[in-house]
Amino acid sequence: MSTATDTFRSFVEVLSSALDDHEASGADLAARVHLSRYHLDRVVAATAGEPPGAFRRRVLLERAAYRLVTTDRSVLDVAIEAGYGSNEAFTRAFARSYGAAPAAWRREPRRFQLDAPSGVHFHPPGSLRLPARTKEGPMDLLNRMVEHHVWLVGEMITRAGTLSDAQLDEPIRISVEGVDDDPTLRSLLSRLVGQMAMWNAAIDGRPYDWDVEQHESIASMRARLDREGSAFLERVRTVGDEGRLDETFVDAICEDPEVFTYGGMIAHVLTFAAHRRTLVAGALIDAGVEDLGAGDPMRWVAEPA
């Protein structure tokens, strides 16, 4: 690693701990990195593509944007936390960067990270994220999902150890509380398509129409799947190929907007879709449609693309 890169990483660490120290000057930050202000400005500008002052203001605006969609704090409170002395000054700076005033952006939020040559952004809940030295690819996500599977099975066994033999041997009645209420073959199929459509909308920062899932026709499901399924698959391929699985985005569809990583979103979709697909496969078999079996992906995955 180069000396310039080391210096930049040290600056990011210092800045992360000093985000709320609005009295700290550029010279103060330089001193904490054991450099002169002139030297630090040159190194950060060359490494990050923006001078330290602009770098800090951008990160504070990213944190402010995150606060707007994840808290009910007033715009003025968010402005003060970001180091602005007035609502007007904050609104001007925010609008220049995000293309909308804070109150308007809060109603229709989008990705809170601003374009940055360095790839360093505010990372919730309160730190900065340096670009990964190696890109996280699809195999990394697959490994993490398998690790989660092994961990969760172990946790389930541990908790089952607290139950009686009668409880362990009691026939299971499928519990769908918290996943789907009163599921039917129609509603599960509609939700399987809707789950992809919902996340496509979340990533694009647009609302999702839940009404479409009310007694949806098979023709409508097919049309939506053709559109939303291919769009979702393309997103997964793109973020995987570009090593962006740990990149974050704002999901404004949630009742309280939240921030997710692409990798976490993909893992979520596959987990709950597996549950729903299993129920659908069983319902189809009960209805006399047996050619899909249980929907096991093992052989499908092993075949050439």
C-alpha cells in the first residue's frame, strides 16, 4: 500500500471520529494525521478526487439525507447536526447535491450516497466506509448464505433442546404468522412476483402498488413476471459482477424507511421465496400437478446456463 493511501485511510479514520466536531478546522484534522494542512490537502485531493473540506461536507450531507429518511427529526435539527447554522443554508447545499429540498426529498427519498471519486461514503449508523480492497462477488454472497444456514440450524437445535419430548414429537402445523396471512395458491404466486417487483421499486425509489396483488389473475402474474423478474435478475447480475453486493440503498417503501445492502436484499428474497415456493409446490401436487415436484433447484443449478 502506498504512503498516500495510508495517509488517506488515516484521514478517513480521523474524520469518522470528528464528524460532529464542527469546531475542528482543516489544520486541526491535519495535525491529528501528523501532517501540515498543505500536505494533507494535496494528498487527500490527489487520492480522493476532492479536497478535505468538500469531502467532509459531502459525507455530512449523506448522513443528513440518511437521517431524513430514518428518523422523524426536524429538518432544522438535521441541518444543525450537519454543521449548518441555518435551515436556509442547509436547504441550499442539500438541493444542490440532491436536486430537491430536504423536505421534498424526505417524501420521495432515493439513494442517499452522492457520487464520489473515492468511493468513500457515510455508512449507517455512524461511520464512514472505505471501498473494499477486494470486490465482494456472487460466490461471497453464496458462502455467506450457506454460513447463515449452518449457523441458523445450530441455533434452532439449541433452542429445541429446551423443549420437552412431547413438543419435539408433536406433528407440525405450518405457521405462516409474520410471513403470509391466510395464504392461497393465488396469493403466494402473486407475492412471489410482487416480492421482486417491490424490491425493484425500492431500489428505484418509487412506490409499489400493493393493490395489484388482490386476487390477481394468472395473466397479470405472467405479465408482471416477464417484466419484473428479468429486471430483478439483471440487477442481481450487475451488482454481483461489479462487486457491489455490500453497497447500500434506501428502501422508502418500508413504513419507516430503512437502509439495506444489495447482498442482504438478495439473501432476504431467496430465503422467503424458498418458503413460499415450497408451499406452492405442495399445493400444486395436492391439485394433481406433479411435474415440478418439490421445485428442488439442485439439478437445474448444475446444468449449463
